[in-house]
Amino acid sequence: MRCFLWLALAPEGTRSHGEGWRSGFYHVTTAAQVPLALVFLDYARREVGFRRFLQLSGDPAADMAAIAQGFGAFQGRRPQLAAPIRFKS
């Protein structure tokens, strides 16, 4: 029997502004050794879509740079509230 678990995060720009992203998704994904699906919600274009699967390397700086590259062109409902794509200090 195969089981699937999908973990979703709130899109950036829909909540309050922060100094960066929380790291929980990163720790769960690397500990489970599963790929991270990059799914976007672009409020400005009214689009939802899938970019790609990303196998995290365990190097947070490199992995967050890859995530940022995948999400650079998309906007949440309130882009002025979007946190930079990096982990909180």
C-alpha cells in the first residue's frame, strides 16, 4: 500500500510581513528525504501551478537560492507583505 502526504505552506504576501521564511518545511523535507514540490499561487495573474520537484541538498543557502529562482516571478495578494526567500535570522 502506498501512502502520500502533502504538506502545504501559506503563500507569501497573504499574511503579515516577516524577515524571512520559517524553516520547518525544510527540516521535515530533508529528514524525510523526499522532494519538495514547488507550487505557486500567483494572485496578480489568477494562476495556480506547479514548477518542479526539488530534491533538497542539505545546504540551506543553496536550496533557498533554488527555491527563490523557482518563485521569483510570482506575487501573492499583498506583495508588499512578502518576506524575502531566506530563513529567518
